[in-house]
Amino acid sequence: MSRVEHLDEIVEAYGPHLHDTPHDGWRADRVIDRVVPTHCPYCAVQCGMNLLVEKDHVVGVEPRYDFPVNEGRLCPKGVTAYLQVHHPDRLLHPLIKRNGRFERASWDEALDLVVSKFKQLQANYGKDSIGVYSGSSLTTEKTYLMGKFARAGLGTRYVDYNGRLCMVSAAAGNNKAFGIDRAANPWSDIPLADVLLIAGSNCAETFPVLNKFLWQQRDNGGRWIIVDPRETPTARQGDLHLQLKPGTDVALANGLLHVLIEENLIDQSFIDSRTNEWEATRALATRYSPDVASKICGVPAQKIIDAALLYGRAKTAMVMHARGIEHHTNGVNNVLSYINLVLATGKIGAPGRGYGTITGQGNGQGGREHGQKADQLPGQRLISNPEHRKYVCDVWGLPEAELPQAGVSVVEMFTKMREQEIRGLLSICNNVMVSLPDINDIRRSLEGLEFYVCIDFFMSEGSRYADVVLPGSAWSEDEGVTCNSEGRVVKINKANNPPGEARADWWIVREIARRLGREKYFSFNSPREIFEELRIASRGGNADYYGITWEKIEKNNGIFWPCPTEDHPGTPRLFEDRFYHPDGKAKFHAIEYQPPKEVPDEEFPLILTSGRVVYQYLSGNQTRRIGFLVEQCPEPYVEVHPETAAKLKINDGERVRVSSRRGEGVFPVLVVRTIRPDTIFIPYHWGEQLAVNQLTNPALDPISKIPEYKACAARIEKIHSRQLPILGRQRKGASASEVQRG
Amino acid sequence: MDETMFIDPQRCIGCRACVAACRECATHKGYSMIFVDYIDRAETTATVPTVCMHCKEPTCALVCPADAIKVSDDGVVMSALKPRCLDCRNCVNACPFGVPKYNTEIHLQMKCDMCYDRSSEGLKPMCASVCPTGAISFGKYEQIVPLRRTKPVNVHVFGNQKVETKVYLMLPADTDEVKVDGCGVFEGMLTPAATETVESWIDTQVEHSDKSNEF
């Protein structure tokens, strides 16, 4: 049974504690041994940075001016990223939970226990009784390894990754429309666009350094159209803000398309020569006049017309989107309806004319390319395609009969845990008790497991439930590649050795495979050997890495895939002459508007949407330990419009109870005119009683299986709390349990 | 030094990368000399960074009884000299921009010196290096200004005091100088705020965590 019994002791030992200085304090008298050029561990801008190393310790950061994407720029998470490396909360040796308490164990003891449990469960309940849940903040080598480990090491069909919670709707939409899943243009195209249409992306806070390109575009005289229910810092800086009701993107995009058709701003020759299925889409769009669209999405009809004219008349323009449109039960449809605008105007495949998904996690793009996704094999191959299966089995030397079929998405995996179809879990690089929707159900899934092993470098809210915790490596302690959001493959370099007995993640996974008797598939002795195999395994697939070498990456400041041969320069801009469907054409999709799964009613009259703040990264397991970042945003809050606040008689700073059909939490109110009166917003980076994911709806998009984080019905109740919001300096910990203990 | 700083508030996204990066500067490890404020969070997400404006006639230096605050040949106003600083905090109270801070631990006034250790050797200051949007930029006037659609302004009028600064604010094209009322000099001449607003708690939180004039 995987339970948390002595939370106080766990928090005492493993944090989160706040730490805010290099390992030996702030010192001016350092002798820097090495300056290691690498990239940020956080979002998928993958900013270049130089780590300053003194005696095998990372002691500071210096801007890396010569990396062309960010030219030295960093966000506050990037500046403080190195502070996690020697953080006192780091896990330093393997832990085995005995009688509810984590006890130090040797590697042999811990690994042997993991292997014997896996063997026992698989003997009793079949190969598929073990699940593997991975992540996209790992290097591509590790993501490749995790997919291969699940299929060839454990022989289970149940493997998935946390990109499922992130950008998988974009991936599915891209594959349906273009036949490939990658942003179409390099960011160097952004300054060349006259107009940017950015939907559901607060990139000022979530992708700060992307704003370098946005402002270059602005300096060139460009305009921005921002689609967002909140007036975010991004929307504030835009020219036209379409403040739509959460989850109504299809209606808005169809309305825009309607105007483009009416005003004859479409490119008929592009539509005829390079796309399919236009007629059905055109016919559908005629029904979405600006008035009809406006009634659904709440954006004034005139603004819809203005936006369509601005986008349609521009010679060059780009459409970009992110989680705001993707985290919906209609996530894929939202994506497809914006892609329709791009295809109808033919604004793609040329400098300054294009499209891009703003993919979130550090390796959000690379992590969905090489086979840790439930339905995928390396190179964006499909596990259901017999030819693809054969190719990968040949590379691996695995008999094809042994390669499992497709598994299910992570949310469905957690359902299968409650149904006892999955009885054991290996997780790496995720924090399920913060990031999955409806975490009360997730807790029941974990508590029902017979065995849970977690590879982590900090004890996350999720790993507290584990039976065995294996100490892995932070990003500066290993090397490998990542793929940033524009499709550029970059190289992470090693700066220091893992502390204590912590080991590189690939070593841990290889050791488990070896002890399972699957050594012949996992004979890697370094990340480079994994990369060399990945090159071959991806060869000929959509995401073809065959022509990419580590040396080539370093020499060219990154290589854009596909890169099929060693003398190929890579492909910064896609779709210049063809799309990736077999006939070389892109595909329109006629999408009818459907509301989110749960809409407001009398009992739950508000729309709750969740999102991020600039100071925290994803589930916060890294950033909620850094003093500086926690001081800027110590706890989640609920944004409420002043009209709504007046109706509910609640004041700025007052703690209120926010509840949905699934759960409730208490949050301080931030009364702001920057949100719609019918909508409330809570940032999601915290666990336990502070988690907005106690409330969110686990309903899934039928295609991408992404949960609907961005729209559910909720209500706010006054609880006459006299407790004020936590002020930075007085903050003791980073989650409710720590705060209560003072 | 031909380069100077250009502060463009409309670009500020409030990320405080500058505040974090300032701590990394080798000469004042761990202390940040820059502030980022919400303008009025209840109404807008707008934020603005404040660095030392490096006045041509620095008030901080003028009020210093010990002559501890020196100006470099290239116009950079330095932190107080440790052997001279008297702990009097005149500079902290006198600066019209509210920039210098007093370090109670080492009994010393500290302020932004445009990362003189970096900028005098041709490197950008930390804040201008990391700023994602160019809200804080460092470079030569003729290199930066032609790229922007905003107007560089370096004249600030605080009541009876007119201050000219080395650092420029990038403002709308019809602005020649920044006027801030003091002692009622401008009474009736400036447009008053439309309504009285109560400061949002999140503004107050920032005030506690990084706007206090002491370390």
C-alpha cells in the first residue's frame, strides 16, 4: 500500500524548504574552475546559460550572450535555476518506505526490491500490471530510454508521459492538419510578421524570453491580436485583446474565418493547390457570423471583425497558441479551428508567414517524439503501424511479438490503477499530486497501488506516496539533447556530479533493466550511446534525427529536425513546398462548436480556469524550494472581477472557499479588473490543500486525452476568514502543511 | 562609457528576472538593487522597473555629509564608499527615485552602480542582460533609440527640483519631461487620478519583500 503516514517527518526531512544562496553562501572571492555553456532546465525556450563551476559545485550563472535564441536573456526561474543543484532538500541516497517511514537503503537493496516487486506483480497479474509514467523535462535520450524500458524492459503496454497534460492537443491537431507534429516556423520569423495572432498563451509569464521576438516584431511596426479570458501581461501589451469566455475558441475562430471569407481575404489558389476538405469547412463557417460567434464567446462582434481584417489583410502573419486553447475537452478542435485560419489565408511556409504551438516544458517537443507516448515509437512512429513496429523492433533486436500494443493516456492509467488493472508504477520527472486533475481521485489511485517506485531528485508531493524513492540527477548533472519549442535540438552539458549517492537517471533505469534480465537491450554506458541508437531508431520517421550529431548541434547552436543525413543542414521552416500527409497536402477540419464538459449553473455559477505564474515552473517541485521565487509568489490566489466580488461581498485579500463538484480549497482573493466577471482564475503550481487540481475537471479530450484544466464550474463562498495573504518574508514553507506547522 | 540604460515600462512583464539577476553581480553578491512595482494591480497587470537613474547632479551625493558617494568620469553614480559612509541614511531619504538602500548588517548604503565591474569592461549589467523584453536595455543611444517607437526622456521634475539623468525612460512620443508633484508646486496643473484606489494586497506584498529601503 502506497500511503503517506508521517507527513510532518517527510516534510522535515525532504522539504520543501526555502533555500536562497549558493551552497557556501554569497561569496565574491571565488575562483571559477569552469564555465559550462548549457541551457535552462525549465521551459521550452531552452535559453542558453553559462553555469559557473567551482570545485564540482555550481555556484552561479552568467548570461550566455552568444546563443542566438536568448542572447543572454533569462527569466527569474532561469536566473535562480542553479540554486536547486546543491539545495539541502536534494535526495542523496535511495529510500525504502518501511512502516510508513522512509529509511535509507543501499542501491543494491533498493534496486533488488524494485526488481523483485516488478517480477512478482508481473508473474501474478501479467506484464501489463506495471505502468511507467515519464516526463518531458528529461533529455531526449532519457525519454527515448523510458519508452524503450517500458516496452522492451518491462514488456508493458502502459507507458505515457506528462506532455499528456501539456501540449498533446497541439500535437494531435498538428498531425491531423499537417501530418507532422512540430512548430512550422523558427522564431526568427516572428519579427518578420506584420501581425501575430496569439491564442491562449500568456507567454509573457510562461515563456518570457519569447517576448524578445515579439517586441522585435513590435519595433518593426507589427501588431498583436491576443485571445485570452484574462488581461495577462501579454494581452495588456497587445493591440487587440479578444477576451473570450473560456472554452469557446472554436466559435471565435469560426467567426474569424467567416469574416475572412466574406471579405474575400482567403487565398483560393493556395487552398486549391495545397489543401483538402475546404468545402465542408467553408460551408460550416458561413453559419458563424460575427454575431453568432459573439453570442457564444462573449467577444464583441466588432472586435471579431477587426481582428479578422487585421489578420486577413496583413501580408505576413503568424498564429501561435498554447495551453489556453489546448487544455480542453475540445482541445484538438480548438487547435484545428485556428489552423483553418492559417490554411484559408495560405499564410504558412514562408518567412514571416506561419504557425507555431508554444510547447511548454523544457523538452516538451523532444519528449513527444521518441516513443514514451502511449501510442508512439521513436521518430514519431506509431505503435499501431506494422511497418513502424517492424522497423523499431529490428533496431532494438526485439522479437516483434514481444513489442506491446498501444497503451492509454496517463489519466486513464490512473483510472486503471483504481480498477486494479495496473498494480505497480514507476514514475520519473512528474509530480502527480500537483499536476493531474482531480487529485483526490489520484490519491486513491496511488493508495491502491501494490508498489510504487519513483525516480526523483527532490521529494515531490507525489513521491511521498512511493514505496521506494531512487535519487536521480538534476539537469546540470548529466548531458543530452532537448528540442525547444521551435524544433531546434540543443545540447545540455554536464557541470557537476550528482551529490551523495544520487545517480544519473539513465544509469538507474539501465540497472533496473539489467536486474530484470533485459541487459541486452540496455547496454548503454553513456547518454551519447543512447543518442547514437536514437538517431538510428528515428531514421526515416517524421522526427528524423539521423543526421543530427552532438558535435553538429554545438557547432550550429542547435539543429532543427527533420535532419535525415549528416550533411543535411536541418529544417528550420516546414511546409515551404509540401505538407506531411502522403499527398503532400494539408487538411481543413470543419469543426462545430461544443461547450466545455461542465458549464456554469445555479449551484456552481462561475467558470474556473487555471494557469501559471512566472515565478513557478509546472508542479513547483523545483521552484517552490527557491527562496527568491517563493517570496515573489508564496501561495496560490483566486483572481475575481470587482463586480463579482461586490456581488459576493468579498474583499481584496480575504480568504474564501472555492469549490467545484470534485473538491474545494481556500484561497485569498485578488480583486482585479483584468479578468472576465464570469470567470475566476487560480494558478496551479501547489499541492495538497493549495492545489487548484482538487477542483479541476478530469474530463478528457476524446482524441488527445488532455484533461480540461481550463474550464469547469465553480463557486465562491465567504468564510469570514480573518487570515491575511501570506507576505513574502513571513513565509516558512511552500505548501499548506509546512505553513500550518509554522 | 558611451553606453547607458534605457527603461521602457510598457515592455515590462513584471517577471523580476532583473531583481534575481542583480543578486548575481560579483560586487554585491546576494543583494538586489533594483525594484519592480505593480502600477495598480487591481486595474492592470502593468509593472515598472526602477534602477538608479544616475543623475547628472545626484541628490544622494549632494546630501552626503561625508562625501562618500562618488561619480565616475563616465557619469555612473557609485555606491557609498565603505570607509566614509556614516550610517546617516541621508541619501536613502533624499533620492527622489527612492533607489539607495541601507544595509543594516554591514552599515553601508548600497545602490545600483550600473554593474560598474561589468559595464566598465564592455559587458552589459546583469539586469539589462537578462531582461526578456528589453524593458531594461543597455547600449549606445544611437544604437537603441532608432530601433524604438518610444521617446527617450531624461528630464524629471519633482516639484521645484529638476533632475537630469544619465539613464533614459522610454515614453510616448509627446513627452518631454516627467513631472511628479512635490510640495504642491504643480497644484491644479496635473491631471489627478480618476478615482482613489486602494492598493491591492499583492502590491503590498511586493513592498514588504523588495521595496523596503533596508536590507
